[in-house]
Amino acid sequence: MSVMMIRTQVRPDRVADVEAAVQKTFAAIEAAQPQGVRYASTKLADGVTFVVLLELAGEVGPGDNPLNAIPEFAEMQANLKEWLAGPPTAEPLQVVGSYRLFGD
């Protein structure tokens, strides 16, 4: 299992665009039901910082992310460069304990 935390700040004038794209993307993910993936997008209280959690099952490598095959996900990723206030930071997480948030 691989778990990543991606943190990024969005330009204040683009927050609504990001939220709409996230909702569209999650609807597409729900319809596609990709295997080996757990994915969540959250927004912090400042209103412009988003934190994404991505878990890929043990048999799925980072280059094999099933989300990349979903057109809405690819479209959202392509638009990020216009929406972000700065580059995102990605950090691998080591799960020490979890209750139903992460698999296994």
C-alpha cells in the first residue's frame, strides 16, 4: 500500500473552479469504480488550501494510478497549473494506525 498526501494552495479567484472540478471528478470516479485506489480531497479552514489523500493498493504502482484513465481526472490535472497559487507538495505517508480510512 502506498499513501500520499498532496497539499496545495489555490488562487482565491479559482476556488470555485477547483471545487466544481473535484465534484465532477469524484462523480466520474464513483461511476468508474477503479480498483486499488482510495482517494479524498479536503479543504482547510483558510479556504484556499487543499489536502488530497491518495492510497494505491500494493499491486498498483504510482505510475499505474487507475485515476489517470478517467477523463475528468485528467482534465482536472491539466487545469491545475492555472488554478494553483504555487507548486503542490507531495509527501509519502506511513500509516501507523487507521480505522477504515485506509485499506488493510
